[in-house]
Amino acid sequence: MIERRNKTLAVIMGGGRGTRLSPLTLERCKPAVPLAGKYRLVDIPISNCINSDINRIFLLTQFQTASLHRHVQNTYHFDPFGGGFVDIMSAEQTEKSVDWYQGTADAVRRNLLHFRSFPHDLVLILSGDQLYRMDFREIIEQHLRTGADVTIAAVPFPVSKVDGLGLTQVNDDLSIARFVEKPKDPAVIASLALSPALEATLKTPSVEKRCLASMGIYVFNRAALAEALDNTMTDFGKEVIPGLLGKKKIYAHIFEGYWEDIGTVRAFFEANLALAQPLPPFNFFDAGAPIYTQDRYLPASKLNHCSINHAVIGDGSILADSTIKRCVFGIRSFIDEGCVLEDSIVMGSDYYETDEQLAANTSKGRPHLGLGKGCRIKGAIIDKNARIGAGCVLDATGKADGKYIDGAVVIRDGVLVVPKGATLPPGTVV
């Protein structure tokens, strides 16, 4: 089995625009969005690969890639004896094509020639914007045991919560009989529900019928992948997988752990805040399967006379005499005295201001990086390098989605967002 895993290449899709995550993606791609105080979204699939003994990883990128490239290059260094790497493959012009990746399948198709340079039997295709912990050795073992051409990782979802997900109809032997991308018709959804026999095999019981939703994680035999992409199809979920039904052996691998698709601002907001719970649904404290990220050599955080009720606090932060309830703070966060924060995410800063920079900014009337004195923040995301002046009040409660303060504040999915690098003058109220 070890030998087989060493013949597996992992491909992480990191090229989407991430429009549903805007304004968090105004200056970065989705996989580069900060997560849980100190990580980036891309750290999740890369760490899952490393923990599964898969260390040959291709990251396909396209939009707003600078911060993603910098993070990966500064983080993932492999020794020369193990043959491991995280290779960044940006969209490129060739003699055959001069345009961008047109979709997930098109991105993989254009990089097949690069994959050929490395011996492999299997290709593991992953999304770059999901929060989950998965041992890929299990799906690979099932793939080999069943003799499948393609295996799709799928998670059980109640039929009432499958909106926007690709659903599979699965036989009792886990072979896939049907695949429907994001169905809306309740009758169609009901027809895709798990059989009683498969329901009985699941570890977690449910009073509601469930469907298997595709996680966007695929294992392909090398030859099957090349054949599946020998066309002009651009997307795996919408075109490639449905087109293989009846032609290739396709199986589902049922995953029953925590899985969250970080596709919208609301999903990102709730997934992060859930990490501040006493027993969060995703455990970053699992020593057996750690999530890796950049080692920044930051000092320990300082908390001065704060009242804190459930919080995640990134390295190098300074929180002074404030009241905090259910919050996540990123690296180098600065919260001045008298602030009250509830159900909020502060992503912190990329750098510390020097005394000279602070003096120059003060002379120009620019607030300190972070939150000034006496701010009241609720239901908000403060992106990196934002400057919030003293006495600002930011609260999304009851407010419509849209842009406020000439775009310096955006409310989306009911979440108030201060974009990266924005400045709010003292006393701003939204």
C-alpha cells in the first residue's frame, strides 16, 4: 500500500475567482484567505495530503495569486531525499491556448503534460477552499479494492440541506448510478436519497432521509483521467463525471467527518466562529494529523485586563482591557482599550508598525493598525491591515447587504466586512 501511495499525485484546484467570498477575495484568491487565526485555506488540503503520506502536490492557480504563492513558498519545504514538493502551476499561454483556465477539468487537462514527468498510477483531485480532515489512504485503498476507474468522496447530507451541492445516487455496493449537479426539484432530490441498507451502514443515525453530496474530491486512475479529459469539457462536476457514467467504473467513498465548503462569506464567518466553541466541530489540536502553516517566529500574544468568553487568538497579538465574546483574532491583531467585540473575526496584520511609521501615520490622522479605543464591533469580519479609528461602531444587525462608507464597509450575506487595508476614521458608525 505504501508503494501505491507513492504513485499518487495530488492536484489542488486553487484557481477560482471566489466571487461569492468577495470582498475577502478582492486582493487574494480563495485558497489564500486567512483561517482560524493563523492558517490559510490552502493549508487544509496540503496538510491532509502530507498526513496521508502523499507529498507530490500540484497547486493550480490563476487569479490574485501573489499572496498564495508567497505563503506556499515560505511554508512547504521538503527534504531532498523524500521527493516531495508543492509545485505551483499558474495558468500559462502555450502554442495551443492563450486564454485562462475555463474550469476545473480544463485546468487539469492543460497540466497533464507536467504530471507525466512523475511516475504515478493515480491522481487525487482536491478543492482548495474546504475545511475538513481526511485520511486519503482510506479512499485510495477503497479505490484499489473495488477496481474503480474513478472514486468520488461524498458526505451524507439531510435532503433539506443539499441546496447547491452535487448529489449522487449510489447502489448498495457504493457504485454510482447517477450524478446530478445542484438539483433544485424536490422530487429529483428525493429520488437520490440513500437506500435503507446504506443508511444502516452509516455511523451517525438521522431521522431525516439523506443524500450523498460530492465533496469535489476525486481519485482517478491515470489512464481514466487522460481519457476523461480527451475532449473540450471544462468542469468535473457538471460535465466530466456525468459523462463517465455507464462508461467507467465509478464508486462513492462515504466520508462522515466534519466538512465545510467555504464558498460564501456567511459560510466562512460561521466556520471560523465555530472554532471558538469549547468543543469546535473541527479540531486543530489533533497532534496525530496536524494542520501545517508558515512558521512566523512571532512572540506570544499579550492580553491585558481583558474579559474573554470563547476566543481564538493568533500569535503576536495585543489585546488591551477589552470585552470579547465569541471572536477569532488573526496574527498581530491589535485591540486598544475599551473595545467590545462579539461574534466577530479580526484577521490581524501582515506587519508591525515601527515607531517611525506610527508617528508618520499619526501626523496624517491615520489610525493605528487594528482597532482604536472604545470600538464596538458585532457580527463583523475585519480583514488584514485594516485601521479602525477610536469610537467606531460596526454592527450588521438588521442592515441590508450592500456597500457603506463609499465601499470601506461591505455587508454581504448579513455579515459586515471591512476589506483588507481599509481605513475607518474615528467615530464611524455603520
